[in-house]
Amino acid sequence: MIRKCLFPAAGYGTRFLPATKAMPKEMLPVVNKPLIQYGVEEARAAGLQHMAIVTGRGKRALEDHFDISYELEHQIRGSDKEKFLSGTRELMETCTFSYTRQVEMKGLGHAILSGQPLIGDEPFAVVLADDLCLNLEGDGVLAQMIALYKQFRCSIVAIQEVPLDQTHKYGIIAGEQIRDDIYRVNSMVEKPKPEDAPSNLAIIGRYILTADIFDLIADTEPGKGGEIQITDALMKQAQNGCVLAYKFKGKRFDCGGAEGYIEATNFCYENLYKKGL
């Protein structure tokens, strides 16, 4: 079964400059917790314990966040501020963290391939931390997808409907609807113009991938923007009838840009922080 979650976290975060000039976008705080911690918590709640993080230059803060800070913890020991580190400590105690570097930024497909030494030959989850996903009424998005994987045993991408004039921002799928919330993918296009989009069903930053994806990525030529696209590798899988798209339950915030980030902060403040969650 699925034990590991891969976090591609080497990108520059250019949509959030200048804030991300010297700080990883995954460390942007939503209220008082960084995006990467929300992602790890979602993975842990789905039963995953091995967190594999693909980093790059200037991303040392990600490793430091899931490590002991002796000076800080000594300074706040016994104070009412100590409680704010309890969530991070729990993750450190219940999960293992491993890291590798993506030396060149060659797209999401290349980032996932860079994580192969940490994953090995087994199915795994992928979380893009700047896509913050929350479901206050049930299982998190990753837990929902892992439940589907137990039934179908194939790669799964999370999707949501987007306005047609925004298809150029996403990978877009089309396929045969086999349940109200599940499609068998037969077409997948990276960032198409609205007039070229096969649907308005957009892939967001949650994936379940089978281990053969690594060989497929390795054989994938650079596509749009000269990058190795994960959608191209997934399309090869889809041609064998083994990729599903899932319309998840919950809310998704695009925290890679200011508008989605502010929406996420307001939502989390009202629904989580003020309620002590």
C-alpha cells in the first residue's frame, strides 16, 4: 500500500515575488502555520508516514522547520508559547523526513523524477504544498484519493472545475465519466488556450502515482515551455486505461498567488485558528 508522500518543493515561487526571493514559497504562513506543514498534516492524516521532499537552492528552511531548534525551545520552555510547537513536534515524532535536490528547474515531471531515489519502486502520493486543500466535513483530499487507490490500484489525479478562461493555468483532462466524481482519463493537455481545452476539468496539486511513472517520465521529451510535464507521462499511462481523475470533496486554495493566499488565510483564520483547531 501507499506509505510515502513526495513534495516537489524546488520551484522559485515567481508568482509571489518579492516575498519568495529569499524564502521558500512552501514556508509562507497561512495564519501561523507554513504551507508545507498543512501538506504534511494532510499526508499524515491519510496514513502516510514517510515524507520525501525535493528541494533546491535556498530551501534550507524546509529542513529546519521539521527539526529541533534547541535555542528556541529552550527559550520558550514552560511558557504559554510552547503549545504553538506541539503540532510540529507531533509530525517530527510520527513521520520520517528525507530530502533530495532538484539541480535544475525542468518542470513538475522532472521534479517528481528527481524524487525517485527517495520513493523507490512503490506507489506514492504527491502533494504540491502551495495548493492548500481543506475538507472540514470529512477526510482530507489525499485520504479520499488513497481510499480510491485501494479500490482501483492505478494512478489518480485530483481535479476541479475551473472557468474556461483559466484553462491556460492548468493541466486539463477529458474522459469517460464512470461515477459522479470519477473520470477515466482519455485526454490530458498542459495549459491549453480556452478554445483548445478538451474540458474545464483542471488537475490540481494532488496525485497518486504508480511506480512505473518514473520510467515514463524518463522517456518523456520536454514539452510546453521546454519542461518535462507530468501530464505527458500520465497521458502514456492513460492510453493503457490506467489513470483516473477524481473530483474531490473540500476546498482548494491556490496559494502560489496573492489572491488565493489571502482567501486561504481568511478561511483558515475564521474556521480553524479562531476555533483553536
